[in-house]
Amino acid sequence: MPYGRIGYHCPVPSSASIHRDLKGLGDQPYDVLVVGGGAAGAATAREAALRGYRTGLIEREDFSAGASAHCFKVVHGGIRYIQHGDVRRLRASCRERAVLLRIAPHLVAPLQFAIPTYGQGKSSKWFLGTGMLLYDALTADLNRHVLDPARRIRPTRFLGRDETLALFPSIEQRNLSGAAVFEDGQMYNPPRLVLGFVKAAAELGATVANYVEATSLLFEGSRVIGVTAADRLGNQRFEIRARLVINAAGPWAEGLLQSIAPYGEHGSYSRDTCFMVARRYETPMALAVQGRARDSDALVARNTRHLFLVPWRDCTLVGVWHVVVPREPDAVALPRVELRQFIDEFNASYPALRLQESEVRRVDFGLVPFGEAARQGGGLSFGKQSRLIDHRRHGDVDGLISLISVRYTVARRDAVDALNLAATYLGVRASGRESGSRPLPGGDIANFARSLRECAARRPAWLPATATEALVRNYGTHAEQVLALAARDPQLARYFSGSEVSYAEAAYAVREEMAQRMTDVVLRRTGLGTNGHPGCRALDEMQELLRRELSWSEERMAEERAALERHFVRYLAPAPAALEGLARSA
């Protein structure tokens, strides 16, 4: 049966388990060792395995623990590249968006974005509409390979004034002429999308491991032959040898390169920030709001950049703000005073919204490449581009490639480019032509809506109807494996307090998805902590379940809980009781 042509039922798929095998990592040399388990690293490991290379993947924390987990959840089609006349990047972004809609239809879906139009100038319907219709014309051919019609991006449409106000009654009405509506993609669960690439690599024979840090490069003369690695959970140190090391560790990548000669210019990084508020609007559409910052590199600029209100699950995402900061990924933070400034800016742009700090469930931020700081002057530059560095040309070092990818949308394409370069080191094994069409594990679904209805009709009595969609969105066809655990052990057929996350999902994370720590389960394998702090009672229940699953001591349990609470503090995600205190003090 061809990929993507599976029937409209929910079959029980073959096992997609991943398990941590440190002995296997050090036993044999790899063709390709990928360092970094974020979106780019995971996609690179899948691409290498697809092409027939013996592949290893290591990540110093958990998969998708860095910027990949803390993004705006949008799969960008690159509509703003129209302003810059960059048709190549526009088409590349749209092509990659279509790939994700095809290979992970459970995790990525279209979302409409409305931009209100005003008057006769740069905010007018004719000005915005001209750009959007040009965008449609340049990308019309890129949807045809998306099998599910509901996952195809629809063309631009225009709303009149009355229709726009019916959808968004509190927006500025003076000179309002209507709205222009385009579609982009949205991720339901970014960490599980990364995990999908990791699982795909493992299914193809790659050895994958989290909590393994590449502490230094191994050399034989001027050639890199692997890395010295440290097990961050067990304090073991060992060597991993490879014909080629691909350094895809995001903002941590440059740290691994300290032992080699200068490899080129060190780029600057942007701290991209958004936050989540406890509001869910009736209109299932994102809304653009005129911000204050300008795009200094645009050929045809709007008045200012847009900020967005984006529906996501039962919340609304607000963002994005870009600030160039030092490359210190372990120390990057967002002080509350800056959060208040962001809230003030949004309220000034959209006074009727009246956002309050007490509504913020959590903030998200991460470091992404942002061109060269020297070019940015007083405004923000268009310089967000991925970096692919061949160290034979930058540093005279053989056996090493660095890939620093800019965003989810282009991670797979960046992986393709990295493996095309890798082939000049290793020779060609296989073409990798399936890369853009082979579904990720759980994504072999031809019609998501019909598959969801079929699964909902057969749901077990303990599974609430409202939780069925979240289960299928997170696991796709592998939802059956989670339900099978609960069928074998009725103790897992229940939910953590105040949530629709089941004990079965947590057990599945440990037994089948390489979850090693409490943060892995709460923040990345399940949705328990992705909308903010779930409350102490739910975490107490999770702690007890993980104690049984992983045989933790009382001391280990306390350490795990403390690490999780530190995460919530760092991302300004107070427990529900603390939110109530913020509301009273507002």
C-alpha cells in the first residue's frame, strides 16, 4: 500500500518504540553522527537514515527541549517574503509547509489569518490584496501533493467591513474596509512533531539517545572522526566515532566548535518571544494587529510589522517579539518587566483587548539565527536565514558540517541540503526521494477528519469524547497503542486532575518513547504542562506514577519535581493559585 493511502480506519500500527542504548552508540562507527535533537537535528537524522547511511543522533537534553519546544506553533509559508522580492525563499517555505501537512497531518493543520484593512494606503485592501494574490499565484502548484483536501492551503479571500466586524467586533472601526484572509499551517504539538522525526530515524535503523552531550570533537590530524560524549544521567563518558559529524545543535552548535580554527563569522541570535493567555475566542481564526517595529530590509514595507492573536487548543497565543541578544542559550530569559512591556504594546495597538498579566499562563522564547547584528541599526533586520557550514572551507577541518536552522518550516529542507553536502564526503547511497512524502510515524492518514470520526465512534467508555481529538492529534494512528496500554492495565485508564491527559499517555512515554525525566513527560511527550502549570495535584499524581514506572527513590522524585518547577518559573508559568494572586493584585 503506498504511503499516505491508508484507509479511513484507525489500524493498530507496527511498534514505533524508541529506547536508549548507550552501548550501541559506542560500539560501531557511524557514517553520520548528528549532534542536536531539535527540529533540524531530528530531520537530519531521518534524512541520513533515509539515504542509507548508518546514523546516530544524540541530544544533550531531551529531544525538542530547546527553541523547538518554545515557538509560536506556526508553520510559515513565507508570505512576508513578498515584501522582499524573495520568490525562492517564498516557494521553498510553501513547499515545506505542504510537506509537513502531508507527512504529519495529525500534528499540522491549516489555520486562517485575518489582516484588517483600512483606508487607501499601505493598510488598504488593494495594497495587501495585491501582495496576497501574487503570493497565491507564485505558490498555487505546491498544494497538489497534500492528499487530504482538508489539509490543503486555500487561496486568499477578502471580507467586507460588516463580515469582519461580525468576526472581530472589538477591532478599530475607523476607516475599516474589511479584511484579507490567508492560510498558514499550525502545529498542534511541536515537541511531538520533533519526536516524530526522531522515531522515523529510529524506524529506519538510526541509533538515537537523549541526555547524551557531545563535550568535544575527536580528531585524527585535521579530520574530525567523532565526538567525546557524556551521559548526563549516569556520568558515563565514552567516544562515538563517525565518518562525518553534523553539528545541528542550534544555539549550542557554536560551543562545540571552540576547539577548531575560526570557521567564519559568528552570527547574532534573536530571542523570539510569545506568550499564552487564558482566553479562547469564538472565531477560529488568527488576527493580525499592527505593532510598532519596522522591517528594515523590506523592499515594499508596510507601516509596521504585525503582531498576532492566534488560537491554539483552549488558549490564545500572542506574539511575536524579536530582540537580538547574546548567544547564551542556557541563560536566556524573559524578565517580567519585559512581559509587561509586551502586554502594554499590544494593548496600545488593540486597546479593546485589555490584556492582563494575570491571564498569562506561560511565555515561550528561544534563540534563532538573526543575520548580522551590525546590519540592524535601530530596527530589526530581515536576516533570519539558516546557516550550513562546510568546515573544509571554513577552518580547513574535514569530516564536520554545522547546520543552524532558522525555523520548523525549513528544518527538513535544511536537512536535505546538509545531506546533499554530506554526500560529497560519503558518496551517494540512496536518493532519499521519499523524504517529502513518507509519513512520519502515526501520520499515515489519508483523511484526518474521517479517521477521527471512526476512532471516536470506537472509543472506550473511560475516554471522554472531548479528549478523543487530542489523543488522535498527538499520536495519529499510534493512539491505538496508547489505548491498548489502558486496556491491559485499568489503572492507566484515568486522567490527571484538571486535565484530559491520561495515565496511559504518561506510561506510554516512559515505556515506548524514551522519556527519562519528569520534564520529558509533562512538557514534551504529553500535553499536561504545555498550556502552563497544570496544578500541584496533577503533578503529585504524575510524580507517583513515574515513581512506579521508573523505580525512583524519594530523593530522585524530589529532584525531578524541583527541576520541573524551575522550568515553570523560567517560563513565567505560575501554578493556578499564584495566577489568582496576580489577578487580585492587578
